[in-house]
Amino acid sequence: MRNIVSWSLVRLWSLWVCTIMLCMAGLPGVGSAQVPRIQGQGAAAAGMSNAFAAQADDPSALHYNPAGMTQLQGIQLMAGALGSGGSTNFTSLTGATARGDRNGSAAWPPPGHTYITANLKSLGITALGDLTVGIGLTAPFGSLTRWPNDGPFKTATTFSSLPLLDIKPTVAYKVTENLSLGLGADIYTFSSVLGEGQVEKQFISPGAPAFPLAPAGSKMELSGKDTAAGFNASLLYTALRNADGKPLANIGIVYRSQATLHLSGALLANGAKISDANLKSLGITALGHCITAAPRFEWSTSRRLLKYHIKTSDLLSVSVLCHAFSNPCKPIISHL
């Protein structure tokens, strides 16, 4: 009788923890970007609405919670891509409409992800203890968005492309049976293997006084690129296990630092260069798997220099995964 009561209390406690964390996850946040943000960086994680940081039991753990890599055995490889297509329809309060697309029916090349992990102890390398190493490559944003040159916001944007790559060298160490720690780098860069290999933003000049660098109606293009790095630290802790040793409640904590790219490029008007451009403070921050960016423009006629600001701040992600029932949904979801 005592065991039945204890098991019921464990279920009840797990349900309350899950409910509280779900409510916290549902709190509103702010994030914006000129191109689509890619949330799903793994098939199983996407099937769980990306609530994967406290499970992290396939190679995409390298992205969601690197500490989870210690659960993997041998050498494991995972790769995938996202088909991004279709269109976006816009209607303003005044009734003006616009239709955007991916510069065609589908974005090309499609954003994707690749991960490879190696559990050194399971491979017979015991000198370094229970250490797992890995490296990943992801595209945090969709490749591009195009709007008509005569649309209602043509002076703000007609084309945006942010083909950013994130290279992730990572290590994880299993401290105890229930606790693992992870540490890695996020190297943000651009490459011609994805799009044009640079940030691009196109718009129609409104002319003076709002934008005196080019006559009204000129087709403007702003571009730039750079490389910068941040770091991530993570923890995966199994708080409860059942009689068979299977996790009942996991706690995952992931911190990702800000990385600032000082982009250098050019400002073009009707295809002709009219100024160098320093696209300063492209701050990249991840909350678990959420990356945010918010742009702002400034111009200076005396220096003939255009500055492009995108700023965010460091964030921390805490996730809890509970298996409170006798038939948890994990085996079903992981095969989606």
C-alpha cells in the first residue's frame, strides 16, 4: 500500500512540475527577423515542438542540449534539410495587399543540419573518462524572403537573405549516472555553400529627406559578412528513475552567449556602389533553440556610411521532461 501511495505522489509531483514549466514556456516573448527562423533542427525534436533540451537523446542533442550527448554510444551521424516554400500574404489595415515568396516556389539551397558525435569510452578510449565529442553544422534562418517592388512596404524591404551558418564543436562529460555537463562553441559565419554567402537586404529608396543617399525609386541593396564566435554551457540531470532505471523526470539547462558580428560590405543603388557599409552589432543569441534579431538603420551624409544594427542579449533556457504515466509518449514521438 505504501509503495502505491509513493508512486502516486511521484506521478502527481511530476505532473505539477511539467504543468508549471509548460505555463512558463507559454509566457510571451519578443523576436523578429527579416527571414524565417528555423526552429526544428532535428526530426524527433521537431515532432516534440522542439521541447527536446531535457531529453536530448539523439545527435541533435548537440544543438538542443550538448550535455545529452553522453547518452549516445559509439559514433553517430545525423543529417537533414528543411523544404521551405509557399508564399506569405499580407493585408494592411487600409486594405493594401502584398504577396511574398522564397524567390520562387521553394528556397534554394534548403536550410539543413548535420551532426556527428563520438562517445570515446564506448569506442575503447578510456584515458579521458566518460567523454563524448561532437561537431555540428546548422542554418539558424531560412535562406530568403522576397516581396514585390511595388508593395506597400517597398521602402522597408523587397528582399532579405540571412544565410548564416553555425558551426558547433562540442564536448560533453558524464559526471555521474544522473548528471552530465556540456561545453561548446557557436561559430557564426557565412559561406557561398548557402546562398550568396552574405547578408543581403534590398528595398526601394524613398528619397530625401528620409533617405538622401539615393534618389526616390532607386533599387537599393545592402550586403555584408563576418565571422564571430560565442559559447554554450549545458547540464542534463535525471531527477527521478523508475524501477527499471528509465528516466521519469529530466532537467535540462542550456546557456548560450551572445556573438557579435561586425559585418562589412557595400551599399548599391541600381547596381552601382555608392558607399561602403559597416553592418555593426549583428548580435546572435539563442534561448534553447530560439534565435532572435531586430534590425535598425542609421545613415550619415557626412561619412557616407550606412550602419545596420541587430542587437539581442544573453539568455538562459531551463527545460523539464517528465514521464509520469506508465505509457509515456516518447517512443511514439521519437519515430515521427
